[in-house]
Amino acid sequence: MNWLTFAILAYLGYALQILLGPVWPITGHEPMVLLILLVFIGLQAPAMAVAWSALALGLLTDILLQQHTVGLIGPWALGFLAAGYALVQLRNLLFRDSMFTIGIMTLIAGFFALLVATTLHAFRGIPLLGNEPMVGFKAYEQLYHGFFTLLNTAIVAIPLGYALLKTRPLWGFSGRGSR
């Protein structure tokens, strides 16, 4: 995998997420562009490259979400790592060169990431572990909002997945990633 291409597209995805932030309130749920990039990499790259990419993109997502609310750095990184693992396990069953596969897998992988991130945020508020409760955090609200965000992300993933599939020669994927 070409890490320079990854760095450039991760930066562009991060910038796109920030720049289009004011546009998305029309739907109320802004899509996670970095998750779409993770799904594309998860369907094409070797397993270790998927893991490192998932951690990097998850950290970028954590940093991005810090601009909106005060929280933790790390829950989305671990959530993206769980999503990357699910992608590696399921990708041999899929037609990888389809933009519709990217859209569907964005919904599935995003569900894994959302569950892990919400669980870690919920554990952060357990007083028995010596933590202070997170003010205003409700797990059911985060899951509810996250589900509609994932639906919006899956819709955006179809055209963006088409564009990413056109960039496949730049990535230097050697054959198909193995488990």
C-alpha cells in the first residue's frame, strides 16, 4: 500500500469533513468521510495496513469530534480498529470492486465502530471505575444519532466509493489483501 497516497487522501477526507460541516445541517447528520476511506482500504489492502489505517483514521475522527464536544481521544480509534477487523473478515465474501459494496459495508463497519465508541464513552462515565460522569452523555442518544449518521454516510459512500475505486492504481495494492 502506498502510504503517501493514504496520507494525502486522509488529509483531503479530513479537510472535506471540516469544509462541508456547515452544509450538512440540512440533513442534521454529517457523513463520516474518513469511515468511507477506511472501508475502501479495508476491502483492498493487506490486513496490517488496514489495522494501521484504521487507527490513524480513527484518531483523526476523534480529533475532529473534539471540536464539537469535549470527550476522549481514542474511542473512535478503537471503534475504527474493530470496523477494520470486521472488514478484513468479511471482504472475501464480497465483490470488492463495486461502489455499492462500499456503501453497504460503510453501514456495517460503521455500526461496529459506533458500538465500540459508544461503549467506551459509556464506560468513561461509570463512577465505580473512579471516573467522573460525562455531563450530558446518554448512550441511547449517541446510538440514535449515530445510526442516522451512518445511513447518511452510506448514501454518500456510493459516489465517493466510485471516485475512490478510480484511484485504485495510485494505492499500489499488491493483488488482493489476505487475511
